[in-house]
Amino acid sequence: MNESAVRSLAQRFEIIEWSGDFSRTRSRVALMREFMRRSAIWARQINSREWPFYDVASHFASLDDIGEEVSAPLMKSVEMQHPVVRDTVKWSLNFAALRDSKIPLPDLPEPFAPLILMYERGGAFQLDGTGLIEIDAAAIPKGTAEQALKRQPISLDSKYLDSLD
């Protein structure tokens, strides 16, 4: 199986500064909201009750052995992150592997792209015990999938994202 998307994504993850710098909080919050919107679109499409953090690829194929030689060292590098961050790294690699496998998928926006950009723009996030998603010094409510579906999509263009900060 061709793992070019998996390897490319792993390389992107390897250079992320996970501790962040707080200079791009607004764009990172916008990217998290866009991720939740896309996650809701996929959840609705595949009739999943999981949302917003779940393994989209697992609804299409068993990926237990896909990309282990790539993902294992990468997972070691993110082991100090919040468990949901570690999960989303793995799930995004699974989705890249799914794309490489050429399994037919719905024509929907790539679910993890905004989250990956959020990581690249300043590191990880955390979940608190009250249902808030903490990004840098900001905390946003998770809300519901229905609320996320009502949001307008945002551009993932770096110039647009820079303008938010």
C-alpha cells in the first residue's frame, strides 16, 4: 500500500512545536471550530454518535496495521500531550492512510485539516472537566454537533488565518 500521505503527514507532525507560543490564539480557536464543524459533517454522513473527536477512518476500514512504522515513533514524540491530542494525531494518520488506500469516500471536506493546521500554528489543546476546549489562554465550549453544523466554513489559507491574529 502507498503510504505517501501518511508519511507526509507524519513529517508535518514531527516539526510541530507542541508547547505553543500564544501568538496565534484567535486563528487556532477558529481552526478548532472549523474542525468541529467538519467533524459534525462527517458524523452526520456516517451516522455516528461520536463527535467531535473520533476516528473517522474506522467507519470505513480496519486500520489496525496501517502506518505503524510511521506512527509508532511519532506517537512517542506526542506522549506528553493530552490523550485526545494523541488520539487525533493517530486518527488523522489513519485518515491519510484511508485516502492512500483509494477506498471510495464521500465528497466532504477533509476532517482533520483544520486541526492539523491548528497544531502547526501553535501546539496542542486540552479538554477540561466542564466541557470546555482550552486553546492557549482561551476556552471555548464544545457545544453540540448541531451547533457546529450551523457555522459558516472558514478558509484554511494562511493569509486569512494570519489576519485573524
